Amino acid sequence: MSTMLTGACIIGQSGGPTAVINASAYGVIRTALDLECITKVYGAANGIKGVLDDKLYDMGLEDAEELRLLMNTPSSELGSCRYKMSDPEKDSTDYDRILEIFKKYDVRYFFYNGGNDSMDTCDKISRFMEKSGYECRVIGVPKTIDNDLYGTDHCPGYGSAAKYIATTCAEVYKDAHVYDVGMIAVIEIMGRHAGWLAGSSALASLCGCGPDLIYLPETDFDMDRFISAAEGIYRERGNCIVAVSEGIHYADGSFVSEAKTSATDGFGHAQLGGLAALLAAAVKERTGAKVRGIELSLLQRCAAHLASKADMDEAFLAGKTAVLSAVSGETGKMVAFERAYEQGRYACLTKLIPLDSVANLEKKIPAQWITPDGANVTQAFIDYALPLIQGEPERITENSLPRYARLKKILAK
Amino acid sequence: MSTMLTGACIIGQSGGPTAVINASAYGVIRTALDLECITKVYGAANGIKGVLDDKLYDMGLEDAEELRLLMNTPSSELGSCRYKMSDPEKDSTDYDRILEIFKKYDVRYFFYNGGNDSMDTCDKISRFMEKSGYECRVIGVPKTIDNDLYGTDHCPGYGSAAKYIATTCAEVYKDAHVYDVGMIAVIEIMGRHAGWLAGSSALASLCGCGPDLIYLPETDFDMDRFISAAEGIYRERGNCIVAVSEGIHYADGSFVSEAKTSATDGFGHAQLGGLAALLAAAVKERTGAKVRGIELSLLQRCAAHLASKADMDEAFLAGKTAVLSAVSGETGKMVAFERAYEQGRYACLTKLIPLDSVANLEKKIPAQWITPDGANVTQAFIDYALPLIQGEPERITENSLPRYARLKKILAK
């Protein structure tokens, strides 16, 4: 199909961390190290910034066992960045520099692991190299707990975050139901524009501990309706657990987290702080109930100790597929997932989609997967998300604490 | 040593939940069900309130396998309460009622599982029964994530919370170190008067991911020194992770969480919200760094998915020991732990201590286990806490979500 291309490769990580982004990096690194046509495997320090700064780690100098522990190590071990590349038509400085580095190290394969911004970076680099006549195959590896990438059934990183969220919500449910005097707990979950993460809290209903109310950015939020719903459930059942996306907004588009409520502290100041605290205060004012605002914060994106095995294996598969596809001649594509049911069992297949079909877009939860009252998800959502959280990876520990990869990170000369 | 006493027993749970309080309940229930001299095993709904309200579950009617799942189920499955008993000398109404219920069900053994307030309740009931000439053996089973009970080396519940805190701090450390631009993260941990929980964050240093600064209620907090220390570390290393007890206070005894800082939001209001948010805002004002305030909230006390096997086994042992001690004639005591090192390996032995020696007291971290600058714990603390977090219990799941006990909770007639 294409000529054999021999040269070095670079893997870079970008955007926010996940529990399994290093599993994708390992998928790339391990596969590339084992291929003859790939002469060197470099890890870029802090994503594309490592390329621009000529900071590349020589992954071939790492101990194989430590590399394997990347499967078990959360966050981006090579370092990440949030560097937005300019349009090469307007300013090609960065691209010229990247080309210079690629030539210096004879880089013929470039793999970039990230979300939609990173796929945009990937796309621009791919086009620039093509235009420059420098043969280099560029493949994107998807990553985001937000699960909002177009063209793929789901994203590596989502399943593990969803599993953490569902398990944590179940535990909070258990905790909140312990006293004879009940509680209203509001759990704030990441997701600025799409509710995949907050929706995953509904999986806890499978162990009888699901939230009573779930609010997503896909619908408009109404404070009065929320308070009435929470109060009704609290009066009836003695407790109410609420899961909310950080990105919920009013009908006018303004974020609830940025709005003022009538709730005040004892000094007459508006109650500030996170969204969970704000909603908890608002509902407390109306009901007088004991309330708790809980923000899952960074915990939900780095909880490798509760990773989904399906997610971890698929993250590795995405990295491996990227390398094998590039070697077979593909470029300018992102690895994507397709869901199949083989004899009724979930299976994850890979495919390639053009980078520009995914860059800078956001996939949201289909409207029909949200209940008509806008306060929960349907069984279809649960059927979608459940296979993605399956399986417990072996927990690799030392002193019963996580044993993460310890890389030497030796800079290439 | 004493006459055989035949009759029913009651187990009640009290105070805040832990990951393993139900393992202690199971230790009591399983052991009691298997003894001939114990004719019935009742679980009190919501602790002592269930006795007062004549709401007792007949544990003998439960399925044995579901009962066993109590080992795996966080929070207080029988329900808890925070009911403070009056002094029986002043008002014996509650005690008369308890005696009435004990007689009604022929209760000759009473086991109460909780912290120091609960041991006070236990002590009062024990004395009242003795004074009334009603033979009933009363044994307390310790429980608290706070680890602040006197007379015992440590408390069931602490080890699992400590393991959750250490693991979570390691994951946050990984997350906070991912970008080329650093972050100061402040992690707020439970513990109003004792710093055992916040101190356990130091265990993360064993996997290279410990907090840079740890502040405990055992020392006086100084905002300026904190900000200077955090800034120094941030400037030097690019990042700074801070763990704080919710109970840190200034030299005058006032809680930092209740004080105002000079930090304001954009509208000139004082920054409110939790302690983590307050400290993060204060340090941001001085350094301009990206900051994150993270409150572990309820998550740290109900995270059964990350329980310590040592803690879980010891929680069961405490319950079992309570029953065997009572049957052998003991009363008015609490089960306590003694640490031994057998051939260099940690072992946990049980003993009995008088209830009134533990009620209403709080054990703090020894001063010599805190570093002279008051901003960390010493190796002696780590040596103390590390054995308590060891071991991974089998994770019992269904659909890769926790499978908790589903009790029938059939009320006794």
C-alpha cells in the first residue's frame, strides 16, 4: 500500500491528565520500540513544547519493566502543555522549528495524544509537513475524560473517570443515608460543555445507590425547579443526592457557577466558592436540611487506583493502533473506536478518521438519552456507559501504595 | 471465671461512618450467631435510638452471604445516630426505657460500636444496668477514622481512611505536576482536634508523591509562615502540594476555617467557602500561582473500594473480641488494640480497657512526631501508620461496581 518509511518517532501528551493516558503512551512506545523501521523512540517533554524546546527523552534507554508500569501510572508522565499553535498561514515560526527538530532527529512518525485541541495541533503539523514535502506520518491518539470527541464511540480516559464517579457516588450515597436525620448532598463533576461524566453517576443506580437528580450541560438549568425537585425528594425519602456537571447553565447560557444566588453567609455577602457549595446553600435556604457540597475536583481524572480494565486496555490499543497504522502508510488521521456486540458481548474495534473531522468539535449526550424532566439519564445512557467501566486491572503496589513508573527521562542528544 | 449468661444481644452503631464499621458489626453478629448462649442477635436501627424506639432488626433472619458482604459495605448499615444521653443521675427516662426494652427481649449482651461519645453512652448504660441489678454485659467496640481514642494503639476505620488519603494525595501530586506551568494545591482533610488523618498524607512520600507541607491541629498555624513556605517551595520546584487538617487554628485557638483573610473575589467580598479554598486564595494572592483547593469531604470516610485489609480484619477482630469477652464474663470495657512486632513484623493484639478511661477524651499526635517547623510529620509517624494501611481486600463487585450487603432488616416482634 505504501513504501516502508524508516526513521525516528516522537510521542507527545497534551491537555489534562487521565488515569490511562500513559497506557496510550505505552501502547505507542512499546509498539514502536519493537518495530525495525522505527529507529528511535522519543518522548516529548510537555507535549509540543518539548519539540519546540528540543527536549526529547530517549525512551529506548528506559528499563522495560518501568515502561510497563506506565499502564498503572496516572497523569501525563512525559508532561503536558496547553499550548495553542498559531495558524501556519499567518505565522509559521513554530512549524518551521518543528520541521527543524524533525530533520535533526530524522523524525518520520509523530504521535500526539490528547483531546480536540490536540487533534487540531496534530492536524496543523500534518498539513505543514505535507506542504513542506517532508515525509512524516502524523497520527492522533484520542484522550479525554470528557468523552466529547467526535467520530469515536468513546474516548480513552472516560471509562476510568466514569467508574470513579459511579463508585464514589455510591459511597457518598451510603454515607449520606446513615443518620436518622437526612441530608441533601450535591456532587459537582467535571464537564464544561458535555455531561458524559456527570451522567456516569447514574451507573451507581445499578448497585442501588444512584443519585436522585442529575443535571447536565445539555439542558437548561432552572434553579427553582431544581430546589423544588430536591425538596420533594428530601421530604419523601429523607435524603437527596444530586449530581451536577460543572457546566450547567441557565436558559440564557450563563453558567450557574458564575451566577449569584440569594443565599448569603452570616455577613450578608453572597456565598461564593464552587458550584456544589452554591447549590447546597441554595437548597439549604429553602429546606433547612443538612447539606453537603462535594466537588470531585482533580480526583476524578487521576484515580488510577480505580481504573477500568476495559479503558486501560483500550487506551493501550489506541496507542498501538496509531503506530501500526502509521507504519502501514496512514497519516493525518486519528485513531477512533467503534462499538460492536459480538455474540451479545461488547467489543471495541478501531478505525481511522481524518484529523480535521474531530478537531475543535464537541460531542454531547444525545437528547433522547436525557429524561424529559432534564434531571436524569435514560437506560440507553447506562447501556452505553456500562461496558466502558468493566474490569479491575491488577493493582501494582509497594507498601500497599501505588507503584508508579520511575522513568530516567534521559534527554536525546 | 464467671457464670454462663444466656440471653439475647444487641449491636448498635453510632457516630460517623467509616469504610469498615460494618466489618466490626459483622464480627459481632457472626460470632454471636454462632454461640449457643446468645439466643438472639438484634441490630439496633440508628444506634441507641433504635433501642429507645423499639426498632430492632432480627439478624438471625438474614441470609448468611449477605451478612458476610457487610465486610465490604461502607457506612453504618444498621444506621447511626448522634444522640447524646443525659446523665442518669439527672434524668433516667432514657435508661429506664432501655432497661424496659432489654427486659422485653431478654437482652443480656449489649455491644456499641463508635467513637468517644459512644463509649460514654456505653459506659452510662453499663453503670445503670449494674445499679439496677439487671445482669447485662456491655462492651464497646472502637470506631473512628479520626484515630483519637485513648488507650488503644489505633482505631478501626483509621487505616482505611489513611490509605485513601495517601493514595489520593499521590494521585493529586501526579496530576499537579503535569504541566510546564506549576500549581499549588491545598488538600483539606478531616480531623477537628487531632491530625492523624492529615498526617497520613505523608505516607504518599513512600511512592515519591508526598505533600510538601502538612499542617495539623496539634500545632499553631501561622498564615504568613504558611504562605512563605508554600511560595518558597513553589519558586524552587515549580509546584507545591499542601495537606491541612480541617481543625488547624491560630495561636489564639480560633479555627483558620472560620477566620477571614485579606483575599477577596473580584467584587470585594471576602472569599468564603471551605478551608482549602480559603488557603488556596490566600496563597494565590501572594504568589499569583495557579491554585486548587481540594476538600476530601465525605469521600475519605466511606471509600470502601480502597480499604486496608489490615484495618478490615482488625475491625472484624474488634467485634469478635467484644462478643467473646462478654461471654467470658467481661463488662464495662472497650476492646482496644496493642501493637506488637513478632519477628519484626507488625501484629495487632487485643486487650480490654475500662470504658470510662476512654470516654470523652481525645488522643493527639505526639509532639515528637511532628517536625520542628510544624509543617510535616517525622519518620516515627510513618512507621506508626504504615502497617495500618497494608493489604488489598478482595473487591466484591457486580458489573464492576461495588456489591454491597442487601439486608432484609426484619423488625423483631
